[in-house]
Amino acid sequence: MGHAVGDVLGLAAGVAVSPLPIVAMILILATPRGHLNGALFAVGWILGLAVLGAIMLAVGGPGGASGDKHPATWVGALKLALGVLLALFGARQWHRRPADPSQAQLPKWMAAIDRFTPLKILGLGLLLSAANAKNAPLTIAAGASISSAGIPVPQQIGTLAIFVVIASVGVLAPLGVYLIMGERAKDVLGNWRDWAVRHNVAVMAVLFFVLGLKLIGDGVIVLAS
């Protein structure tokens, strides 16, 4: 199980560093029902990652993701394809980054967060984790890595749980600060929000490119073995 956890740690860290979802959480915590909405967003986020990862484990089992403890060819091809996709997204993001970070703007939908119903908040968490252009490929790759590790199903589930926990640290951090500090958290979270907004595109571009190269390398190794 240890080697499986090691394989997904980098991918989990890549999911955890998600500036826009972190900003969304901070804005949600500023709504009148911040405690409830923040908890719902966190639940949606965790569910999104867990369900997407579980689907990959289910596909990898009957799909023969591993044989003699070596990943199947399709696992390597999947990682290679996801890596190329992420690298291309990274190049596109870098090209689109604002020349002046102070001019960066939030997506228009974020201005309406204070009017979201609890169900929409839950759905937003699901969407930003499982349908995100960065997080979805990384979670799929993590599920493929776990299913191809040649470990028993209970250990696969445990490894996926570790992945989800680490991948949720970024989004859960503002909630933790809010619950611990209360009103005093406003300044801290405000500074986090401003930094994330200014540097979101550049951070995402670098993460897309670096993690894309990692998956390309992993895919090549599997295909060449």
C-alpha cells in the first residue's frame, strides 16, 4: 500500500492547490449562513473526488488495470493522454495570464454566491472537484494508479481515502481557520482571497504544466515496461 500512496501524493497535492475553489470557499464563509454553507461546500468537494476516484477503481478492477503487479498498457496510455491534456492546458493558461496580476478578475458566477441555495452550494463543491479541468484528470490518474498497484481492494479504498484527504486540505483550510478564529478570521481569509485571485492563472498554468509532464513521464514508463 505504501508505494500506491507514494504514487498519488503528488497528484493529491496538485488538487489541493486550487486557487479558485479556495476563493469560492472564502466567499461562501462570508455568507449569512457561513458555517452551514462552508460545510456543504466541503462535503460536495469531498464527495466529488471520492466518487470520481471510486469510479476509476471500479473500472480498473474488471478492466485488468494490473497484471503481475505491473500496470496494464491502457493505464499508461491513459496517463500519457491526461498528461498531454494538462500540459496543453498549462501552456494555454500561461498565454492567457494577465500582464498585471492586480487586474485579475473573479468569474462572474462568484458574485452571486451569497444568493446560492444550500443545494447549489453542495453542487458547486461537486462541480469544482469532479468536473474541474485540473482536478478531474488528476483524480482519474490517481484512481488508475491505485487500481494498477496490485494491492487488495480494502487497501485501494484506504489509499483513495488518503488521496481525498490530502486533496481537500486547500479547500478545508479556510473552513478550519473560520471555525477556529471566528470573526478574527476575516482579515486572514481576505488576504488569502486577494492573493489567490491575483495569482490564480499563473499558479494554475505552472501546476497544469508540471503535473502534465509528470503524467506523461509515468505513462511513458508504463508503456515502455
